[in-house]
Amino acid sequence: MKYLELFDKIIDAKQRVSPYIHETPIEFSSTFSKKTGSNVFLKLENFQKTGSFKVRGAFNKLLSMSPSERAKGVIAVSAGNHAQGVAYASSTLGVKSTIIMPETAPISKYLATRSYGANVILHGKFLHEGVEKANEIMRTTGSIFIHPYDDINVITGQGTLGLELLSVSPDIVVVPIGGGGLISGISIALKAKNPNIKIIGVQTTASPSMRISKESGKLISVEPSFSVADGILVKTPSTLTFDIINELVDDIVLVDDEEISESIFLLAERSKVMVEGAGAASLAAILNDKIRIPSANSKVVSIISGGNIDMSLFVNIIEKMLYISKRVVKIKVIVPDKPGYLNKILSNVVKVRGNIIDIVHDRISSDVPPGFTKIYITFEVPSRENINSFVNEMVSEGIETKFVE
């Protein structure tokens, strides 16, 4: 296998980048192991500098360049983690960097990239417009372009993560795929040492370009749709990463936004880690039986590739998952607009150890009879059993209760 010859380059990359990056923890998860009937480990790359694996490739690329090349400065196009990785690595090494970000980039990622010392230019709405702008700048400045995945030095830099996995002797490693740089590097590092390790890639249903390309046997572009996993929305993978994946990756599976959101929620609640959508995709595949796990003794590593989630999105996901799991419920009742009725309802909430979040009265909607009021009550409950008890109490008092989904 020709790409396994790159293993020595990953060893070299490890020596280069080690002084500048963290060796992130690999934690055994009893919670997710019980859920899957196997041994699940989390490779927490969200604890990496800048919050994702991208600094590995950025540092290796920059350190592989000659002093005269670095003196020209570098340029990158990215809406997120690659931008931050290149900005941080460049600042650390004293290299001037320019990052082109779309005008629609989240303000948190824009501010983070700028805080790492980069000259950030907001341009266009889509990444291809950013590439055009980067080419224009390179023609006048001579800056060197750092591609997020179509570069051997970037790929072998990401492959240093794979070397760190060898300490747990994994049977299966599950990796999110956007452009394919991370899984390419990991696959080379692991397959060179043990060809029996299964490498499984994960994409979102909103952007299955590498999955479709692998199934078709040729590189195919697929226009992405919206996803909470914005870090792995890639229209066209590179020929380089496609070839490596074709040679070394055993399978690619798909997960949707509901599955990813649930994994973000579970990682926050059970593992106490904050993870972005792309970073949670690998665990989503494991928890939703997208991957065949041979036995209870199998060691399965989920690559948690990054933690740079937008705070408003994170809050939205947590709130939604609380509703889905029925730990927060919203009810609707229509009762006579007289003293005592609201107190009856609230007393029943208290009986099931509920915690009131919000109360809204509506007396004017068309479905509310004269002299009545419609009340919406949102409250937390400890379990589904408590909800059943609440409904029974309401029925016993003759108050019809409907849940608002």
C-alpha cells in the first residue's frame, strides 16, 4: 500500500510539533461502554490548543517550510477551526498570517481567529469566494497558501493524533470526515502499525461527499445543506485524501443532526465536555449502531475532533434535548378564569417535584371560550414517571392537559 510509506513522515511530524501541541487525553467512558456493550474510549481533541486537531497540521506545515518561505507569510481560507489553527501556529512561530473568512462566519470564531494574531479578512458568503480572494492576495504578496486537507504536510501533521491512539491498542477507530485530512493521517499512522485496526469514517447526511465518492469509486462533488456539524461540510474532497481513504479506510457511515445533537448533549452531561457538531459525529455513529462492533471486548475509539461550538447553538441543542427526553415539558390547559385554578395546577407540579420555568396566560385566542383562560406552563421534571403522575393528578381534578411538542 503506497500511502503507508508516509508513516515515517508522521514520525518526523511528531518530533516537529510535539513542543507546540498537547498530547490530548484518551478517556475510557463507562457510560458509553454500557450503552454499546463494548469498550468505548474518547480521544478528547477538543482539549487541544485552539480547541481542535487543526493545529497539528498547521504547525507541521509551517515547520516544514524554509525560513525564506515563512518570511513571505501564509494565507488560509476557513470559517472555523483551520482558521484558528493556522492563526495560532503562525503567531507562535512568528509568521505573518492572513485568514479569509466568509462574512457569515460566527462572530465567536472570527474573534478567536483574530485574537491569535491573524489579519482576518471577511469576504463573500462562501468559501470558494474566499479562495478567489486568497489567490488575489497571493499574486501581490507571494504569501503561501495552507490548504486545510489537500497537503501532505498537513495530513501527516494530523496523523500525529493517530500515533497517540496506539497506547490503547484499539480495534476500531471512528473518525469524522470533512475534507478527509484527519482520517487520512490517522489511517496511515494506525494501519502501518496494525493493518487489522478498522478505520471507520463518519459524515453527516447533510454532506456525504466522501461516502458517495468512495461508493462510486471516483471523486464526486455534493453540495452541502445545513447541519449543526458545520466543521465537516465539504462539497469536494481532494484527490489526495480520496485516494488515501479509498486505500486505507474500511467504511464510511452517515449520521443526522438529531443523532449528533444527542451526542453533544450526552457528552456535556455525562462526560462533562463541550463538543462541536463535527466533534460529536463519531460518537453519534457509535451510539446509533451505525458501526458493527464484533464483541464486548472490542476497544472502540471515538475521535472527538473539536470543541469550538457556537454558544447560542449549544444552548439551543441542550434545551431541545431536554424537551425530547421529557425532562422539560410544556403543557397547555384551558380552565375557568377564576381564582384557584392556577394554584391547583401548580400544586400538582410541586407534587411531582417539578420546577417551573415559565407561565403564560392567553385569554384572547379563538379557541378560548369567554370566561376561560388558556395557560401554558413549562417546567422541569426528574423523570418520565413523574410526568405520568402529574397527568393522573390533573385528570383526577377534571383538568384536561395537553403537551406542547
